[in-house]
Amino acid sequence: MHDDASPFFISPHRFDAVDDDAGPVLDRRHELVPEGGERVLGRYRVDVAGHLLSPSETRRAWALPAPVTVTVTDHRVTYVGPGSQLALVGAGNRRGSRMPGLVSGQIRWQWPSRLEVRAATESRPARLLVVCDALRTIQQPALALIGPAAQIDDLARQVRHAVATFRLVRPELVDLSPPERDALARLARVAPLAGAARVLLPGSLPIEFHSRDDYYRPRHSDPLPYGAVSGQQ
């Protein structure tokens, strides 16, 4: 089932993409169907947004209008939920919105370069940013998982452990130096990860934006998608 909108602009290793047969497969209850040998580690109900990070700012590029189901497995993190009227940032001549339906996406554990846990404040809930490096640009796309502090802390610990374990047991996918293997072995230990934190994930593979326009699109011409706010977040 791939009734997906396309709130992010990354290909072929997707956060979300139109007509991508490599995307998450869902059952009739809209839950993830695991691939062969894949284990589900946890499910959460949180808000989701997409960010572009740069040295000078954090820019929210899109946001889903309602909480979604996030599933963490030993291979990836996926999300699925309603995406009515979701639009692309700077869609140009691409599809900018879809009919009401499901939005789903995923990040496989080859790609994240770091995790950032941002503590809750009086005005904002806690959030976990799963950050990836991109080829040919200093911009870093990130998936933000947003919710109560205890839930986000648990998500961060589970994602950290899953990424580290995935890379340690699959040396054919990522080329790790001995110091990187040691660092991942430390991250794989089940230890608390509470409050604000920044965790580097050695051995990450960069992803690519969907087109060159996503690298060079002028900031001032970007329309805002449903529920999204440009600027500092």
C-alpha cells in the first residue's frame, strides 16, 4: 500500500516519495508489514515534522496536521498517518497537494548521522530530530518526532540502540573503522538518554535530494505547506 503524499524531497533513500515501491508496506489496519527477518521494537503516537538544518538555522519544511503512528524496528523508523492538504515546500511544477489520505515515510538505519534530543519548554513539547547528511550540500534533512518528554526520551534511546546495533551486525553496508565500531558498541548499550542530548552516529551514509531545485531553491520564494512555519523552530 503506497497511498503516499510527498512532504520531503529525498530520493532514492526516502523520507517519503511519490510512487516509490521501496516505501513502507502497510496492512489493512495501516500498520507496518515487517520485511523478512525484521523485528518491530516499539510503536508510538507522536507528531511528525520535517526540518532542514544548516549551521545558522533550523527551518521547518513541513508538518503533518495530526499525530501519527511511528514504528521503530531493527531496520528503520516508519511513520503513517493522515495527511490531508499536505503540500510541498517550493513545489514548483511538482504536485503541491493531494486528496485526503494517508502519508507514510521511513528512514532506514544506514542514513542517520546524528540524533538531537531537544528538551521540552513551557511553549513546546520535547522532540527528537533524526538527522541525515546529504550529498553536495551543507543542509541536513531531519525528521522531527514530537511528544511528551518521557515518550521522546524512550524513542531516542530505542533509536540510538537500533541504529548502533544495525551497523555493527552489517559490516557489508557501512565501512567502519575500529574507533567507529567502538563508538557504536558504546551506543548500543541500553542506557538512559534523558533531557537535551546530541548523539553522533558513526558510519552513516549520505542521502540525496530529489532534484537540483531542492539544493538551490531561493528561500524567499518558498510557499508554506499545511501546518508548517519557515524560520527558526
